[in-house]
Amino acid sequence: MLSGERIVPVTRRTFLETLGLAGMALPWRQSRPRPLRNYVWLRPDLRKTTDDLKRDFALIRGSGLTGIVAEIYSGNTTLYGSTRFPVKAEWLETALPLAKAEGLEVHAWMWTMICTQERVIRDHPDWYNVNAKGESAHDKPAYVDYYKFLDPARPEVREFIRDTVSEIASISGVTSVHLDYVRHPDAILPSGPGRNTASSRTRCMRRTTTATRTTAAGDSRPPTGSIPSS
């Protein structure tokens, strides 16, 4: 500090006001609005011919829409040439070049947690969600018959879903994959961290059992918020 100078205390309010004025002095960058993009969800009608699709896509594009979001996997069969699931029709392969000719994007819409395939139900019943009553979604689905939800806490289920997404995403011309039914099915939920999944509850019980065994001598109470082991 030079001779004769003095220190002027700066209050928090003064500092913030000065900082605000400095910010206002910076060059103003006007953000450009993003162009509006509109899409239509579509459940393909397999009765329609190639000419029908051409007319539909021309109408969609002419209406100012950017693309379609087509349901091509419904938890059982596919509307594309899958090597993993039963193929109902190869609609996607037909639609892609027709949509591209009209300048439309094609997004693939798939069911995620719902799986009604008999092979999976038969070979992997443990993959399915279990509610607080101990009822599995594979044989006692909530609300409607097709609510056979998988348990996302199981690594095998996550791998199963990842492989499905990868197969669809690898199809040339598909803009993106949209995931539907990414949730649990039932309102009959257990309390605690094992919420709605058999696999999660099993892991929780194991952690609780270990924690109970390591508590101080003479105190066998489980930690707060945990589920006592049976």
C-alpha cells in the first residue's frame, strides 16, 4: 500500500451491487430461439400398403411435423427384423426409406419394463417385479393383464433391456430410441429401501442382517430405517 492511501471497508451489499453493474457492462449476447420441432406418436397399421404410407408421410410432413415416433416393440413381438424376439412384421424396414424421402425423422418407440413373452416368463420368473403381498407381476399383474413388469434391480434385467435398445439403435436410419413404461407397476408398495422389487428387498435384508450382527453387545436392535431380518 502506498503512503497516504487508506483502506475503505466494503460491505456485502456494496460488493454485490458493484458486481451487478460490472455484469451489465459485459457485451450482451442475444440467445437465438431453437427451431420448433414437432412429432407424432404412431402405432403402425399393418393393413396399410406402401402407397398408403407414402401418402401418410407426405401429409405428416406437409402438416409441419419433423418426424414420427413409431411403436415397434410392445413387450412381446416386434415390427422390425429382430433376432431376439418374435417378429410380427418388418414394418420399420419398409417405413424408413419412405419417411426419409419425405424428410421425416423416424424414432423407435419401445416398451421397456413390460415383458409378456412366454419364453421369458417360463425361463426367468424371478426377473419380475414382486409387490408388498409377495405377488409376482408375471402371474398376478396389477390392474391389467399385460402389466407384467420386470424388476430393474436385477442385473440380468438391465442387461436384457440394454440389449434390446442396442438392437433397435443399430438399425440404420433410426434417429433415436424412445423408452416407454420406465416405472414400477403397482400401488401396493412395501415400506423401506426395498421398495417394490424382490431383488432390492433381498439385498436390503442381507445388509440389515450384517448390521444387526455387528451392533454393540447386548443391543440386537437393527439400525434406524432398516428392515429386521427374520
